[in-house]
Amino acid sequence: MAKIIAGVTSSHVPAIGAAIDNHRTGEPYWQRVFEGFERSKEWIRNAKPDVVIGVYNDHASAFSVEIIPTFALGTAAEFPIADEGWGPRPVPVVKGHPQLAAHIAQSVILDEFDLTLCNKMEVDHGLTVPLNLMFGSPKAWPCPVIPLAVNVVQYPPPTGHRCFMLGKAIRKAVESYPEDLNVVIFGTGGMSHQISGQRAGLINSKFDHAFLDNLTKNPKKLTKLSHLELMREAGAEGVEMVMWLIMRGALDDKVDEVYRFYTVPASNTAVGHIILANRTKGAKKTAGKPAKKAPVKLKRAAAAQKIQRIRS
């Protein structure tokens, strides 16, 4: 059976992609950002996911004001890189996993989440920047990716609670897929930032750190944040963090925080990143008679030998 082994969150700042594409990652301004993901790249190399589910938002590349799906699942065999105004980014085409995507679609829709299914869809920096940050710049992405585009651009976006529950439905779908696959789910966007208006340039590090803390320990508290609260505390574009709750909903209630990274600013955005791993169950105890306790004299002798070794 397939299973979700971990979740990853990452900002998807377009300027990060430009720094990669223009070979500027070693410049002082960008160096701290990319150094913060070195441990993450090592982790995912060791984790070796068979599939990534990438939760992101489209930036008027695949969709426009004419069609605005709340949740759009990519079910195609591959997803070309979108031209966002200066030509497609020089990154590999994203290969999908149509079989697992179709299975997720059926399971989730029958669980009463209305998905839009996309058999043809271009993907933009919202997806490719997090892939770069986690996998580097390979000639081909090391595993298939299933894109899940969430509307956080045109009001009304989905609530944090709705996103969290969608994550749970995705987990149920993955765990009912018969093939033995290890899946990692990405939640992207954020953290605090606002790109226009009187509060342009807003960054709220205190809120961001609290959000990261609760993402690990108390995600249900985050599901109660309204859109207005998110935008007030994290800026108009901070509402993107509802996508992180899809990732969190797909994990165990209690998770292990593997790694966390935060830095400001990158362009005009607070860069936040976390890796959360589902807890592996310990080995079952062997059935049978309980082991006999060592006699008290033997315990005392062993303790005396240990003390002697320490002293010597």
C-alpha cells in the first residue's frame, strides 16, 4: 500500500527561481537562502520519495479570471513549464503520476471534495521553485509529481479548515492505493508578505514563527484562523499559508519535526520552510513469557562493575 511518509513546506518566491536560473545563488544576498536548504536536499535524497504531491497556487499561468477552480488536481502524464512573461524557466518538464492522481481524484471526490481535474496544465514558479529548493537543478526531477493548484488569488479562497480536511482526504486516498509507494506532500507559498497597497513590504516574523510552532504541535489552532486574521497578521499574500494546512492534514496528528529554516527577506517575502515526518511505529513485542528479572545480587554486581569502568 502507498503511504505518506512526510510533509514539506516552502516559500515559492519567484525571485528565488530567477536567482537559480541566472546563477546568482552564491551572491551574499541569496547565499543564506540556499544554504538553508542544503540539509533539506540531503534529507530528501535519503528519503527517496516515489511520488511528490505538490500543493501550490497558480499565478495566472494555467488559469485566468475566466476560470478559477478552488482545487485543481493535475492528472496528466506531464506538465509543461509555463511562460510567465520572460519565457519558460529552464527546468525539467514535470512528469506526473496519472494512475495515483486518478485514484486520488476518485477517492477525494467521493469524499465530497469537488476537485477540478486537469488532463492538460502548465505549471509555474509556484511549483517549480520548491522543487528546485528540495531537489536542486537536475536534468530530470527524480520522481513523478502530482500538482494540486489551490486558489488563493481571487476571493474567496478556501478556509484553512477546509484545506486541512482536504489533506486528510488525500491521505485516505493515498493509503488505499494498492502499489507500494512512499509519498511526500509539499505545501508551498508564504510566509508573511504583501506585494502591493499601503502595507507593501510587510513581514511579521513573530507571527511566522508562531505559525511554524503550531504547524508542528497544534495545527487545529491554525485551522481556526479566518482569512481576515491571516491577511492582517501576514499580509494580503500571507493567505497562501492555507495551502500548508493541506500538507499538515495529510500527516499524523503527532509528527516529528525534522528540520526548520526561516530567513528574511527574499525579495519582499519571509522565507519559511519545515520538514515534518510521520512517526514510524515501533517493532511489536515478541509474544511469549516475560523475561525473568535478574537476581538482585547480579544487578548489584553489574552496577559495581559499571562504576569501576567509569572511574578507571
